[in-house]
Amino acid sequence: MNMNESTSTAVEGASDRNVSNLTTANPVLDATDTSVFNETLSDIIQDPAVQGIFCVLYTTICLLGLFGNVLVCYVVGRNRAMHTVTNCFITNLALSDILLCVLAVPFTPLYTFASTWMFGRALCHLVAYAQGTSVYISTLTLTSIAIDRFFVIIYPFQPRMKLSTCLSIILLIWIFSMMATLPYGIYMHHGPMTGHEDRVFICDENWPSESFRQVYGLLTAALQFLLPFFIIAFCYVRVSLKLNDRARSKPGSKNTRKEEADRERKRRTNRYIKMLIAMVTIFGVSWLPLTVINLLNDVYIPTGSWRYYNLCFFIVHALAMSSTCYNPFLYAWLNDNFRKEFKQVLPCFDSTGGPGGSSGCGAGGRLGNWRSERTCNGQETCQETLLPTSVVLPGKTGDSPPTVPELDPSWLKANKSSDSVEVVLVAYTAGEDMVRIDDAAATATRRASRQDV
């Protein structure tokens, strides 16, 4: 058993189960054949009330997950200004979550509640394979987002990832996921349960050997959860430390305006740090319990003999599947640009009364004051600057927005003055690669403009 069984169609069963000579993988079905499991007949998961609760829970997860992730894909697809590196990763994450909602959320409980696999041989192989692939895609995409953020924050003046590179990484994620899950799709067994021919069918793993099953299961758990979790945690811890360091007050004389700006910077940074902590925590809490259960099965602990194994499995499985609902919120809704697009698509979420309630500057529905909130597609990424309205960048006059080259990080780096002027990286959130310029940088820009005159 491996991490793929977080979305598996079979709940592992008996302690005396021979993987090479299958009878059944469902502990409820095993109870009809093996006296050891007579007490599983009273398994709480077979209680109609409990099944009803889980049906409501899984239905809610499926509907919310589909709604949120389809909305993310639609919003990115309809607006070319949203075609950025980070948004491509978020869209790929949404696609993998849609696969989980369609293939994992309904099939897993239906198989156990019905006590038979009713979907045929082809779906036995296809569903298990697609479930494992989608879990791989989801975790690897989350890891890619974390790594991308890490380099943007820690090395802000290095060239950003190009959109073509991002798409290549996404393609490699899909290819690797499909190849890594291939054994799981091949070694699925579909057939009638012993003693119940033509009435009860099973769909379970049928590995060539125990050692193969254990090695593959442990390797999958490491690649699907353990390694991504540690990489994500490392990246976000470093990013949080960097943001916290940038948010500290600078020495020197302060006036009321400067103190207010510092407080706002700290407040905004604390919010983003909490978001990063939430992303790591939710990923770990969602998938760790299911990983533990799968690892217990991989080392062949007789979990099938546990009285409440099925109940525990469905609790942790539902917890893992609920991540499909959290991801659109954490990686999209909390982002200003995504939220504005959502409000255009769904006017009921716009407190101003619909899409017309807020002024826009382009298809993205940005605020009309482009100087205070401007998103530009530089180096195929969103770089948002926070510039005072009085600032006019060199080489540009009038009310038109600054061009992409003028906001390039190399320009910012070259124009750092010697009197403690620096580009302060305040935050980098879900769909934005934001480089914010503090008051000191703005002052230096104004000073340079006066000298030119």
C-alpha cells in the first residue's frame, strides 16, 4: 500500500490477506468469509447514520472543491493578464484538485459502502491510476510554487522564471506523475470475491511480490508527502524570516508618516507570514494522517483487524480530500488580483454592487489609480509596485503607466543610492510576484529627478 491509497478505491483489510492470492481487500467483505473478522460485521462504518454523515461530508467536499477549482481555471483562462508563472502553477494545482474531486471523492466511499466494485474492470485500473497521478501532481505543484516563491523573495534581483520554463516544469510534473504511478495502475486486480462469484466484485492491488509492494509504497510516500513537505516547510520558513527581517524598523529619525508606514508594513508582512504558516500547516495536517495509515499498511501491520479501522480511514481520507477546498482559498482567493477577477465573474461577492462598483484599468479590473496599485507583466510575471502618486519614473511623463523595462529589478538595483536607499521586498502572495518599493526608494527617485532638471 502506498500514498496513492489516499485516493484508493480499496480499503485494505485482513491481517491474513495474501496479496498474491486475493480474496478481498474490503474488511467488511472479509467479515463474511473469515471468522477472525466476525466482529467487523458490527463495524460502525456500516451504520446507516454514519454512512449518511460521510455522504454529506464527501458531497460537500466534492461540490466546494469543484466550484472553487473550476472557478480558478476559468478566471485564469479568460484573462490573458493572468497568464503568469505563479498563476500557471495555481491553475495546474486546480486541475489536479478537480481530478481528485471527480475520481477520489466519490469512488472511495461508494466502493466500501456498497461492499462491491460495481464500475467494471477498466475503471478499476483507470481510477486507481488517475487518483495516484493527481495526488502526485498536486503535491509536486505545491512544491514548485514554494520553490518559485523562495527564489523571488530570497534572490529578488535574479531573473524570474520565464513562462515557457514554467510550462515545461508543469509538463514534466505530469509526465513524472504518470510514470511514477504506472505500476499502481498495472497491478490492480478485478474479479469476483471467493464464494460470491457473479455477485460481489473486488478491486485491489495484486503485486508480484511483497518486497516490491513495500519498496514501492515507501518510495511513493516519500515522494508524494515527506520530501514535498520538508521542501515546502524549508522554503516558507526562509521566506518568512526574510519578510520579517525586511519589516523591521530602520534606524534614524522618524516622523508620524514614517511610523505609520512602518506599522502598515509590519501589519502586511505579519499577515503574509501567517498565510505561509497556514499553507504549510494545512498541507501537513491534511496529508500526514493518511500517510501514517498507508505506511502502517506498507510494513504489513494487521490494520484490517482493528475494529474501527474503516472509520479511521474515512476520517483521514476525508481530511486529505478537503485540501481540494482549501487550496483555491489559500492560493487564489487571498490574492487581490484573483479576488477582483472572482468578483467580476461572481458579482454577488462584490460589496460595491457588482463589477461596475469598482473602477478598473484593463481586463483584470485593477484599481483606477495605477500608481498605487499597478500590475504589469514583466518577465512574464506579475510585479506589483507601491509607488506614491507624486513619483514619476525616469523617462516617462504624463498619466500613462510605467513600461515594463522601467520596473525591471535590474533598473531598481542600479538606482539604489548610497544613503541607505534599498528596494524592500514586502510580500509575495499567491498569484502575485510583488516587488514593493518603500518610501526611501521613492525619495531617492524624486531626488534623482530634481538633479536631472
